[in-house]
Amino acid sequence: MTYQIIHDSDGKPSMIQHGNTRIPLDSGNADFRAFLEWNETQKTPLDYVTSRLPEALPIVQTQPTVEERLSAMEKIVAKMATKA
């Protein structure tokens, strides 16, 4: 089983997940101390102090160009003309 950092709503580390167990970042907690011992043995230790979730990229909705809107309208008009 591996450990995973759980971040709060601000993107800051708030807990460590190990299987179904969530471990608070509290040196008084035996599970947290076990995590610290495990983490020291890792080639690339988990950064449970300063890691942050990446900032979400803004969702950009592109608007159709004037030419695209005009083309769509012309297609609609052409369909209407063939039905009449």
C-alpha cells in the first residue's frame, strides 16, 4: 500500500491517506510517525509540508467568429428556402 497526500480546498496538504486510513499531520499520531519513518526511506520522499495542488487552468470558451456565425445563418436560411 502506498501513501498519498490529501490537500484541503486551498490546495495545502492536510492529511496523508494510507489505504482506507486518513492520517492527520500530527507528530503525536502513531500512524503519522510511521509515515515519517517510511518517507525517510524513499528515494523521492513525499513533500507533505509544502506541496500544493496545481492551480486550475481557467476554462476558456471560444466564441465563433463573425464569419462562422454568418456561415451558420446562411445554411439555416438555405434550408428554410428549400422547404418553402
